[in-house]
Amino acid sequence: MSNTATEAPSEPTGKAPVKSARKLRIDLRQYGILAALAIIIVLFQILTNGRLLMPGNINNLIQQNSYVLILAIGMVIVIIAGHIDLSVGSVVALVGAVAALSMNSWGLPWWAAVIIALVVGAVIGAWQGFWVAFVGIPAFIVTLAGMLIFRGLTLVLLTGGTISGLPDEFTAIGAGWIPPFLGEALDGRDVLTLVLGLLASAGFVIQQIRTRATLRKLDLPREPAVSTIVKSVILVVAIMALAWQLSGYSGTPIILIILAVLILLYTFILNRSVFGRHVYAMGGNLFAAQMSGVKTKWINFAIFVNMGVLAGLAGVVATARAGSAVASAGQNYELDAIAAVFIGGAAVQGGVGTVVGAVIGGLVMGVLNMGLSILSVDAAWQQAIKGLVLLLAVAFDIINKRRSGR
Amino acid sequence: MSNAILWMRDITKDFNGVKALDGVSIVVERGEVHAICGENGAGKSTLMKVLSGVYPHGSFGGSIEFEGHPTAYKSINDSEHDGIVIIHQELALSPYLSIAENIFLGNENAKRGIIDWNKTNREAATLLARVGLNENPATPVLELGVGKQQLVEIAKALSKRVKLLILDEPTAALNDDDSEHLLTLINHLREQGITCIIISHKLKEIRKIADTVTIIRDGKTIESFSMKEDDASESRIIRSMVGRPLDNQFPPRTPDIGEEYFRVENWNAYHPVDTERKVVDDASFTVRAGEIVGFAGLMGAGRTELAMSIFGRSYGINISGRVFKAGKEIQTRTVSEAIQNGLAYATEDRKKYGLNLIADIAENISAAGLDKLAKGGVVDRNKETKVAEEYRASMNIKTPSVSAIVGKLSGGNQQKVVLSKWMFTGPDVLILDEPTRGIDVGAKYEIYGIINELAAQGKAVIVISSELPELIGLSDRIYTISEGRITGEVAKAEATQETLMHYMTAGRD
């Protein structure tokens, strides 16, 4: 037949796509949330006559919201993969009860209690992951059941009472500070906190420079140098202001270090690991991921085990901060974590979301809480306002996406 | 002049400038069974959507006259009101509702919103008797097989006082007994004065039941003739169906074909829901190294089902059969096992199964071969970018950057990303399912070049395509599939559209 024709047809019409560098796109999304956080902070700073950013309040903001932030880090992975986890609040309570019992009733040292707590979290995660991944029950149902099961087990363990009088080493995880190894200076400020602030600033700037260098080497699009400099200056100022305020209070909360490590670790996992890639691939198009050989069942299982471990950690932190274990601990934490993830720009259909976004989303909620409390707004109204913020944040995202034609 | 119930004149319809219908005309006599034939993509379904108002009046050119009046349907409701009912290949019944509820869905026997169940069930029973279905009207539809569900659809049509019943591939999913019953029923309906349009690939059926045949090709009416004419024959239908112009051009290629490399023996697979139905029936075939082997088959013949069931059992249940590569039996039980054993399958539906549209080009290209880019579970993104850049250059993917979002690329460029993804896994056997569907002529030519290049590297290449000229131009050898079975094997020298279509429409004897 005619397969010997050699003349090439006319020039193909492959349309050139609009410029869209991966880095730039994600950053723009996050700048939006970051700007929202900044606006809320400034707003409440004015409304509260400067009380919002007083050293004690900043310290409380970090310590009070730490467990929700830890949960949000696990939750963003769950949500990117297209699932949800409603059980984490109950897991926090159960793990807290087990940790408290292991110290007060079984006489274990604090570090053993922490290990047990994380293992219990992992086992719970494996339980839920089994049903979701291998039996194929929707995560909504599995974790709704888990919410009831683990709350019930907590009540059984605590028989309705409270376990208090936990060791100081344990409570320090949630409510303590790093000891002032480096002494004090400048009117009794903690030198260690200031040094940590400087290290963090330097780390950020170096990382920015290295990213630019790599992009240049590979000849990929970079954001303008000015924007990198402005970004770096703002961040360094923010970090140093934070360090300055904290150094004048009690120093660096231990939980802040734990949070920083988690944020860096999970950002790395989501961006750079094969596991993270598979999570995004599944959320973006489950069928395509399966047809590309992604072992979707095992990835789903791992996602829930990971969520369980982080819920266990959040349980440790929450119990440590409270200084006691009660059966009502962790109520509504799952909703706060889910709200943080969506405010942080994750997509309801899955496939989109970042750890940093989720953490910023959690801070938005935290600042709202604190600001409204300082203004003595009624707790009922606080809840209504937070709900509205969540709705508006997701609506903004969806309308934005529709306009950009995706 | 005649007793026509339906006239469609010079119907044209285009989608973003691509003509799907280009002046189709068709006359249907009252009380006849009128068959419409054509290859995949000839425009049959589009024509029926125009007729039934799925594409509203004004969105197409030409005129339609039904029962002597011009029509201006804005939706399916309008055409159903006039007594035109379409039954699609994919049945549209609600599985958990009863037969009676389904028959009257959207058309309930109700007063002030309260349903009269006695009347509903009584009328349903009468309708079921008319279509010869012996079931309790209260039975949930999900307890019925596909054949019986089809009868429920017809009963539903009768409840709407249908005058013109359109059946789209009614027997494609049915076994022989159910098909036989359906054809008998259509005969009965004709006796009751109901006119039928039947779209079908099965020429034996058409010979058995149709009064008139209209053949459509490339959006045009080719011919229309009465089956009572002396020269009305299956071969005449085939001649008119094929004969697509051979205007595709193919890059030059000197085949360098080696030993037998890939072999599938006695492959069987059953439908995942309709578990009694064999979708792949004892298929055996071979591919040599450096050979391009085509698979031809009409819609629903089982081409994609064959490929997907081999590739990691991604489709079907109770799969059996053996796969050999280079003389050794290999396992392909999961997708990752198939990939490890050197298979690659570029899917027919690239948006649904092939790509993560919200991710960028580099992430899509690496998706199936991420292990090659990772050390200790950490992806080397710089290497990933480099690999993507190499494919961008060698495959000529038109994009300013490999970090462009795949969803924004043109169809041709998306297909090149899919091909890059599979080439990166380093396969020995490539199955390409409709590799040029929905892409423009220039990109097609480029993709033919890529396929030739893969064969020249000594790989075994399987191409599944609905376009016969493309298969003939590209392949060294072509298998035809019909109703899940391999019905023919044609060498390039003997391959004409007519011979292929003859095997592609070969029914069971």
C-alpha cells in the first residue's frame, strides 16, 4: 500500500503551552496562604493593641497548636492520596492514656512511654490501613469507625477518671523549653534561642542560593533575583523577630524543634522520595498510577501507618502539655487538622497539597483562635468564625482554579 | 412519495472545526428495520445524538423531518415526547431499583407526587409480557443479566409509546441465546408497527433482520439499499464500509524482522461484572523481534481487553493462558511484574489511564520507571530533569520546559509523553493501543516514525488501531479480532481493508 510515501505532512500544530515552572507554580499558591496569615496577624495585632505578639502569647501559640500541626502534617499526605482520617482525635486520647498508664501504673521510664505511644499509633494506623488498602473500604467509613472505637477504648482504659502527676521529663515535651546552655545576654535573653534563630536564617538563605544555582545549571526557569532577595529578607526578619521574642520569655520550646524537624523531613519525603511521588501520582490519577506499576495498596497502607505514628506523637505532645490523660482529650482535633490542610491549599479531589501549606493553614486557625480569645470573643462565635474561614479559603481556591481553566 | 417516518437531510456537525458529520442523509420507512453500518468513528453515534436532541437543534446543520413535521428538539425529553427512544450500548438502568421502577423512572404513575404502585406494577407486568420477559416487576434490576436488562430497556421504551426505536449495538454484550431472543423481539415489534433503527457490526444479524441498510463512512452517507435487492450482500456492505481514503503518509521503513520473540498462548478472560461472558476467547498470537504487528477489531471486539488482561491483569477476571518472551515463559500478574518482564502498554484512553494531568512532563515521563532514578528511595530530580530533557529532544515534545503541566499540552504532545514514559522503562515488547487517536496529521506522522524506530531497535511492537489504513501502512502482519476471538491473520502483502473487515465482522457460526 502507500507506506512508502516519504514526504512529511505539513508542520504539526502542537501548541506551545503557557509558561509554568513547577517551582513557581507551587510557590505562588503558598504565597497566597502566607499573605493571608500575615494579614490575619497584622489585623489582630491592631485589634488587640499589640497583645497578640507579646512573647508569652507567641510561646503559647506554638505550644497550643503543636499537636494540630503534627496531625496536619500526616493529614496532608492522607488527603493528597484522596483519603481522609476522622479518627486522629480519638487516637490522640487513646495514645495519651496508654502513655500515662505505662508511666504511672506500670512504672516505665518516660522514654519507654514515648516509644510505646508511637508503636501503639503505628499499630492503629496499620489496622486502619489494612481495611482501607486491602479490603477496600472507604477511609471515611474506616476512620469514622476508628473514631468511635478508639474513643471507646480510651474510656475503658481510664475508666472515666484522669491520670495526672506525670514525670517532668515527659511533660517537658509539650510544655518545656530547651535549657539555656549558652547562658543569658542582652537583659536576660536566652542566647541559645538567638543562636538557633541565626542558624535557621542562615540555613534558609543558603538553601535559596543552592536552589537557584541548581536551576541555573539545568537551565530551568528561575524566579527573578529580586523576588528571592525580598523573600529571604522577609523570612529572616520573621525568624529573628520570633527568636527575639522567645528569647525574652522562656527560650525555645522543645516542641518547636520537633515541629521544625518534622516539617523539613516530610517536605523532603513528599518532594524527593519515591513514596512521595507515588502519593501525588495516586492522588492525581489513580488509574494512571496503577497502570504505571505503582503498588497502590501498599502505598495506601503506608500512608495510614504514618498517620498513626504522627497521631501517636501528637498524643504524646498533647498529654505532656496537659500534664494528665483524660478520656475527652483530642476532641475535634481531626477537624482542626483537616481544616488546616484545606486552608493550606490542598485539593478536595486529591493530588495537590504541601506540608508547608498545611502548617501555615494550621497557624491561620491558631492565630484566629488566640486573637479572638484575647478579644474575649465568645467561644461559640469563635467556632462559627473558624468555620466561615475554612469555607471561604476552599471557595477561593476552587474559584481561582476554575478561572485559570483547570 | 413514500411512507417515510423519518427524513434526515444533509446533516452536518462539527466539533471545534473537526467535521464528524459531513452531509449525511437517511430515509427510514415506516415499520421497517433499518440498519446503519460503519467503522468506528464513522459518525453513527453522532448521527443518533443529533436525531434524539442530545445535540440540540441549531448546533448542527441540515434538516430533520419526523412523521411529516420538521423537528427542533432541544433535549432527549423532546424527542421522547414524539416517540423516538434510543437504547444505548451502555444500559442506563438504576441497579437497585426494581424492574417496574426502572420502566417508569422519570415518567411515574403518580398523583400529586404520590406513586400508584398497583398501577405501576400492573402496567409493568403487561409491558414485560410484550417483550417476552418472564420476571416479577418487583425484582431489582441488578439481579438480571445483561440480556434481560436490555429487554427492560425496551419495555421502558414501549411505556413511552415509542414509534421509532433506536438500538445502538444491541447484541454486542449478549450471548447467542439472548441475541436470538432480541432479534425475534425486534421482528415482533415490526409486526406491531414500530420502526427500528439498529446500529450493528454484526453483518449476519443485519442480513437476518434488516429491511434496509445505510452505510456511513467518514461522516458521509455512502449508500443505502434494500436487503431484498439481488446484489445486497455482506461483501457489498463491507466494500462500502471500508474504502477510507489512504491519505495517511508513513515514514519509510525497511523491516528487519528477526526470530519469534513474544508469544501468547490460549489467552482467556471474562468480563469483571458480567462474569459469565468471555471477553477474550482462547487468543494465541506471536510477535517477532523487530516486527510491527497490528490488531484490528471493531468497537467492543476485545482488543483492549486482550491487551489489558495481559498487562498485569488490569482488566477482567478468571484470566488464563501463557505468555512467553524469547522462548521462556514469563508472568505478568501485576503491572509491576509485567514492567519488570519487559512489557509496556500505552493505554487507549491517555487522559484516564495514561497521564497524571495535574503533574508536569518530567514527573509523567518518570512515573513508570522511577526506580531507575532513585537511590535508597530518594528521587534524583536533577537526573529526572535530564532524562525528561532527552526525551523532549528525541521525541520532539513541543514545550518550553519539561516542568510544564501535561494537562495543557496538545493531544499529540501528550501522546509523546506517554510513549516517553514507556520507552524509559526499557521495554522489549510494546503494546500501543490507539497510539494516534485524536491527534493531528503532523503528530501522527511523527508517532509513526517513533514506532518504526522502536521496531528498528529490535523490539516487538503491537499496534492496536481502529483505522485500517493506518494498520495496513504500519504493520508487517495484522491479526483481526471479533467477539473476543482472533479470527484472522493477514500478512502485509495480502492486507486490504476489505479482507480485514471481512474477518473483523466474522461472527460465531
